[in-house]
Amino acid sequence: MHRRIIAPGALAAASVLLAIPASAASASPGAPGIGDPYYPAYGNGGYDVSHYDLRLKYQPATDELEGTATILAKTTQDLSRFDLDFLLDVSEVRVNGAVAAFTTSGEHELEITPKTALAKGATVTVVVRYSGIPSSKQAYGFTSWHRTADGGVGANEPEAAWWWFPSNDHPLDKATYDVSVLVPDGSQAISNGTLQSTSSRLGWTRYNWRSNKPQATYLATLAVGKFDITTGTTESGIPVVNAYSKDLGDNAGAARASIERTGEIADWLSGYFGPYPFDALGGYVPNTNTGYALETQTRPFYSPRQFANGSNVSVVVHELAHQWYGDYVSVAGWKDIWLNEGFARYAQWLWSEHEGEGTAQELADYVYASHPADDAFWTVKPGDPGAANQFDIAVYDRGALAVQALRDEIGDDAFFAVLKGWPQKHAYGNASVVDFQQYAEQISGEELGSLFDTWLFQPAKPAAPAARTASVAKAPAAPVQPKSWKKIAATNDVHEH
């Protein structure tokens, strides 16, 4: 018998090797972007978030924000390092309870290196402690944090989260949220979803909000200020919370006259798009100097300027339509923005019909005739407009023309079946323009490639032959302006971010 002698040092080394997970050797950094060609650095690779728990303290007088973000995620590869999108100052990061190394890079990358590599498919808890003054931070030369006289607001598209919580900032990674905010007594904190509870102690009040359905990061919002708050319930039983800054001045009445119709409009939209997909509803108007509105999930953000010329129910229709087209079903990539804006604009056209102020067909005829063939309007392709033109008016108006052309092509029965079925088809998920075309073909039984190409992807005004029998291409040279047009046009800066 021969006995093999193993030196103690060699035995110890072998034990260490056995202790290292097989995946560690193959672990690599997660990508600094999720892969969107419009915004290569937005989002991150290597993991998928399921929940954000945000515990915040905000001082309106100084715009100081302190926070602890607990992020629950699952790895999608063997990870040696991963990024979060964030701008504020970080004091500590822990991954699965252990202190992790971190640094910053690029415009908004927080690079985190856990103490040990993370295996693919692992459940991960990331805790980030941070603080800072959001209004002092910029990326790419701009800020998405709106400082107000009585506080601050986080709301913008395609990015807003970096200024108030670390995240995987792209619509492809949707998650649920708990947002708990401590503010001085006399101020209120508004966020998405349902208000779970409030409590006061030693001059501070804590507001606890919950969003229990998947939500894209840009659809998460935070507003702190002094608000008048109204509550109610839709006819279908959804609780409504609306908030109006106390210093809206001359715009206050028009804002309320518009947004207080939120429940009515949501119930009306459900007739076209199916049941309202969330358990909360509302809107808020802080006293910001920006001009746009945004479909922040369950509780859209509206600028006071949207109501400078009187009530504007049409903009409320637009943002609430997004709760189905944009929030319930979100874009797979930012090039798919037509799925959001074309349909939200078309909802305004349907509302015009409902109000007897011009049919969708009359509006389509008017838009088509209003732009001559050499107008730059026709050079923007709604199906893939490019990052620079993502919110161009053509994405809205030419986008709605494409929706009307589809209606003309497949007929009302199939068209309205598509409108209602699409949100359920991709409920709480993501989808592309190609996915929508395939769904419309499935429901209608027609081949629609030429129609979609003509209206969404050709940088030219569709001619009558190319548009087949779509009556938008046969409009008279100078149709009468529908009565609703000025109200609809007043929302044209709705997403001028």
C-alpha cells in the first residue's frame, strides 16, 4: 500500500478553492446600460429589481434629502460588480448585509462591488444610504428635480429617479414600491399609489405610500410642499387623491375644474381600454415653472401652465390614457414611444368625439391637411423617431394619424377590440411597436406591414395610394378646424422635457 502525503498548506489551499462558488471564477461586471440605443447609459445589466423600499427625510427650506433605499433584486448573470443610476452623495452600501465597496463613474453611475461575487439567479438585497441637495445635481447639463417655493418635485421623462433614489432606471425593469417620507409638520409628501398611513412626532410627519403593481422608474414621483388635498372614489370604486399647491394663484380654479374630473375620465376610458389597472388614482399640481405634464403612475404630474388659459380636461384625458398605454404596458425601448404618445393623443380625439367637439376622423383630416408635403413634420418617423425627436409633435399628431389609419383599415369592430385587448395582452409588462403590429394583425386577420411602414416609418407624407383607403389621406385641402382643436393643441408642450 502506498500512502499519499499531502502537505498542510496544500490541504488548506484546496479547502479555499472548494469554498469558492463555481460561478465566482466566471463572474463579470454588469453592463453600465440596459442596452437601449437611444440612451446607452440608462439602466444597467446583470440584475432585475422586484421592489424598492425608500425611507426618506426631506427639508423643504433647504432642499436637503436623506434616504435609505433597500432594493430587492435577482441577478441575471454571475456578477462581480453592478451599477445603479444615481446622483446624490452615498455614505454606505451593503449587499446581502455585508459592506460593499462603491465609486462613481460617468454622468450618473454608482458602481458597487460586493464583498463576494453574486451567482446568477441569486436573490440580492442592496441597501444604499445617501444624502444631498437634489436641485444642486445635474447630469448631461440638466436637472429633473424641480425646486419650488415650498419644497421640491421629482418628475421627468425619460429620467427622474437619479435625483431622489438609486435605481435601475429603464422601463424594462419595473418593480413595486414603498415610499416613506418624513417632512416638517405643515408640509405634505405626495407619491404614487395608496397612502398607507401617516404619523406625527416632534414636529415631523411621516407619509407612507405604496405602489403594489409593477412601475417603471420614470413613473415614480415625489412631491413635497404645501397642498390642498381632495379625496373621492370613482364610480367603479377606485380611491382618488388629488393635490394642489396652495400658491397656484390664478391657475387654481382651472386646475381643479380639470383634475377633479379624473374619476369620471378614468371610468370613461375604461370603456375603450378595459378595466382601470391600478388600485389608486389622482393627480397633483405643484407650483413649478415647467410646462409639461407626466403620466406618473396612478397620480399624474401637471404643471400650472397647463391651466393658464382656463380648464384643460384634454390634458387630463391624455395623462390618464397613459395609465394603460405607457404605465400598464410600458415600452420595450424608448424608440417604441409611439405606443405611449400616439394612443394618448388619440384618446384626446376620442374625448373630442364624446364631447361633440369634432370626431377623430375630422381631427385626423385637419392634422393631415395642416402639414404640406414639404413640412418637416413628415420627416419624423413616429415608429422610431430618434432620441432627439422622441417628444416631437409628430410623435403625437402623426402618431395619432397612424392610429386613425389603422381604424380605417381594419374597421371599428376590430379596431376597438385591439384597443381594449392590447393592455391585457401585455399586462404590467413591456412591448414594442412590432409586438403591437403583430397583435393588430392577429385580431383583425389582416396583413398590416405596409400600413405601419407608411404611417410610422417613412419620412414622407403618405400619399393616397400608399395609404390605401385611409380617409386621412383623402382630406380636403382646407378642412374646418374642429372645435376641440385649440384645447388639444394647448397640450402640445405636454412632454417638452
